[in-house]
Amino acid sequence: MSKIKTDENISKSTIAFLNELGFDVKGVGEEDLRGCKDERVINFAEEEKRVVITLYKDFGDYLKFPMTARFGVVLLRLKHAYPAYVNVRLKELFDEVDLNVLPNSLVVVSERKIRVRKPISG
């Protein structure tokens, strides 16, 4: 996994941090997707096989966005989502989790833990 789509609630400094780590990052703002419906963000992520990083909990809704092999979601459930802390938690995620599982999983990152949820087959 080296391709990421950041939602509009992810800061430019976090995008720069992800680029420094070697990821191919496209922010929602770069593609004129700011303010668009979540489904459109997911469609772009699927087309480009990118993992979406977001603070928006609706992206974790399996019924609304069933996981497929074409994209994944990293949902940051942080009480204090300032960029420096987001960067620390993302670095911990990348150090602890096999990046190959991210493209078709929902990963929930909180202050206490990192949970990887595989797709629901159906």
C-alpha cells in the first residue's frame, strides 16, 4: 500500500508528512472534491486503488461503504486530532500493521489501539 487519498479533514501538514514517508498522496482538495459527497470520494479512491484516511466516522459504516479489494479506509477516532498527534498515530499504524492489509480493510485508529477490520463477505 503506497497510495493514499486524504479526506478534506486531514491537514496539509499531515499530507506533507505522508509524502515524506514515501506515500503517493492525493488530497481531496487537490482534485476539486472538497465538499463533495462521500460516495464520490470513495469512487475516486476505488478507481485509483487508494486507501482513504479520514476523521469522518461515516466512512466506517460498512452498510454505506462496504469494503472491497479496491480501496480501504483508515478512520482516525481521536479526541484531539491536531496534525502533530495525527502524524504520530499514523506513524504508529504504519510501524505496527502490515501495509498490505490496508487496501481492503477498515482500520480504526484511536488513542488506545489500532483495530483492523477485514471486509464483510457477502
